[in-house]
Amino acid sequence: MSLKKVMATILGVSMVMSVAACSNTSETLSSDVNVIGTQEQERQINEAPLVTIDENAAEQNYVFVYEGVNIVVSSPMSSILSSLNAVAGEPQYFESASCAGQGMSKTYTYNGGSFTISTNPVGPDDVIASISLFDDSVTTAEGIYIGSTLDDVKAAYGEATSSTDTTLTYEKGSSVLVFIVDANGVVTNIIYNAKV
């Protein structure tokens, strides 16, 4: 099975699981425990979305550029959708009830699964919450792609804000850029996230 098919399957399963996790109904954990969200918790979720619009996103954050279109977390998807579709074609599209607030979370998959953009609703806008790169046909603005080495990442970005044996995390503005590497120090996944 190709890497694209595996990643698409993983993405699909995770989306289905996220929908299941967004229930507003009580969940019986055992015969004596029942978990029910309060109205106050519901109000806090609706008033404080996990992703907010960053008016200076392009100037202050990591930017993923695809065929001349700047894609930035914490910015409205509507600001790039027609330009991106013009150069990348119509995406595969999935939506589910949002855990981040009222409305629908959406995932756009482009270039045969090479990259995805996930959005969350913030008021009337769908705001870009994450961008994930899955193969070597796309690169970061700094030239890093799936298959680059740990040394390549450090040369392009410097010292990470934080790291583990398998991740390098860089923060800039309201964005977080994560490189996942394998045991050989080769990049296997690249994720741009909005800071929460």
C-alpha cells in the first residue's frame, strides 16, 4: 500500500474518531459515573474558539506556499480558497461537527493527498487551524520536504523551540511548525498548526 493511501486512511480514521469525540450527550464511564457538560462549559467553548483570526498572519507566521499561494494558519480559508483551487484543482473535501465551537470543521485534501488544510469555525469564518504535508512533491517555504534530514531542518530553521527524539517544533507568531522524523533522522511528516 502506498504512503499516500496509508496517510489518507489514517486521516479518515482520525476524522471519524474526532466526530465521535464531539458529542454533547452524556457518556456513561461506569455504572456510577456519568459525564455531562455544563452550560457554563458550553458557553466558554462557544465564546473562546480554539483558533482565532490573526490579522498579521502572513507577516508574523510560518507560511506554506503552494504554486504562489500563501497559506497561513490563523487566517480565513476564504481568503485563499479560489486562488488555491485555481492552481491545485478542486480538493477532496470532508466536514464534521466542530469540537472547537459551533459549526463544521473542514478538511481540504489537495494534490492527490500531498497536503491537507484543516479549518475550524470562528464566527462566520472558517479559519485555517492546520496544514499537513505528506510527500516530497511539496516543500516548506524554506525548502524542507518529506525525506529531508534532521540536519537539513536545523540548517534551514536553526535550533528548535522544543524537541523530542522524533519531533522538532518551531514557534513563530501564532504558528507552530512541527517536523516529525524517523529513527534515521529523516522527515516523515510536516505540520503547521495554529497556537492554541
